[in-house]
Amino acid sequence: MKAHSFAEPTPVDSSVQIVSVHVDAVEVECCGPFPVVGEPCSWTLTPRSRVDEFDGWVHGGMPASGVQTAGVVLGILVETTSYVEVGNPKMWLPVEDSETYRRVDASPRWFRRFGDFDFEPQNRMETGLVVELATTRAPFR
């Protein structure tokens, strides 16, 4: 049996692979799916640089190399990133390694954007989800 890491340890069958799926807020707000812990969900996955981490895509513009993958959601984290206003003309850029995570039982339909915060030289924005997915068909393995 394996244990996942986003919630209280829950044993899952050893035949499944547990992968982390990073989903941009735009993907969720535009096309869903809205993952819920304990329910099935699927995305087209493309690998990230770390083993067992993938980017999840739903709509057009996704890489042709992606693999459709389904599984059961074991945990969900909402990712929040700091942004800083720089340059001339001014633009907002993400601050490297500034991500923080908040555990939820279900994906939000909408994410907090700049307009939801007080503007300062540095600001925070919810940028997406990290979903822990138990799947019998882990891609790229």
C-alpha cells in the first residue's frame, strides 16, 4: 500500500501511481474540471522536470505530446504566488519561489486575482491548483 501526502494518510491500492498535477487557474475557470477530493477527474498531462509531476490541460493550446490520464483525486492545494511590479512601463512579474499552498476539499470555481487585493509594490494572486491524483495509468513511465 502507498500513502499520499496532501491529507491524512489514506491507503490506496499498490497498483496505482500517485502523481501531482499542476493546473493553472485559467484552465479551471475556463473549462473545468473542478476536482473534488474522493471523486474521479481527468486531464491531458505533460511532464514537468520532477518525477511524478505533470501539468494538466483541458482545452485547446495544449501540447500535442500530452497523454489523457484519469484517476481519483486524493488531495487538492490552491497555489498562491507573489508578484512584484517592475520595469518601465510597469508590469507584474512572479516572484521566484514565492508559492504558498492552502488545502481544500474541492476546487474553487474562481480564483483571487489582483483586483481582489490592495495594490502594493508586491501582491499575491491565486495561480492554480496542485492535485494529487491516484491513477492506474501514469503517463510517461
